[in-house]
Amino acid sequence: MADELTKAELYTEAQALEIEGRSTMGKDELAQAVEAARDADAAVDEAAAGFAAGRDKLDESNEPPAESPATPKARTTQGGTTVLTDSGE
């Protein structure tokens, strides 16, 4: 895509991407530098998205379990020790 732009358009894009040395570059060099900078930005965006997705997944896994209805416990005493068991047992 950068190859389709004029040198002036490439230079403006290079300014926006803060490419150093752009004032001494020819059209082909500007096109390569702009493409490389765009690819680097895309890689950073992709890494940030992956980080955010991983963070969100981690956040979900750290949430406490949904409240479940309390299961009544039966108390029995065995040799002076109180033992709690599920009421179904």
C-alpha cells in the first residue's frame, strides 16, 4: 500500500509515525520505513490485545464461585468430637 502513495504522502505518514531520518529518504526508502513502522505498530497492537485477553481470562478465573445454596450440615458427636457431615449422608 505504501508503494501506491506519492513521496509527499509517504513523508506525511512518516512524520505521523515519527520515523527518524525521513527528510533524507527517497520515495522507496520512505515506503519501506512506513511499511516497517506500520507492521511494528500492528505487532504492538496484537500483543496488547493478547495481553488484554489473557488478563481478562485471568480476572474471570479469579472471581469467586457463584453462590450455591447452603447445604445443611448434620452434627454428630463421636467420642467427644463434633463432626459435620452433609445432611444427605
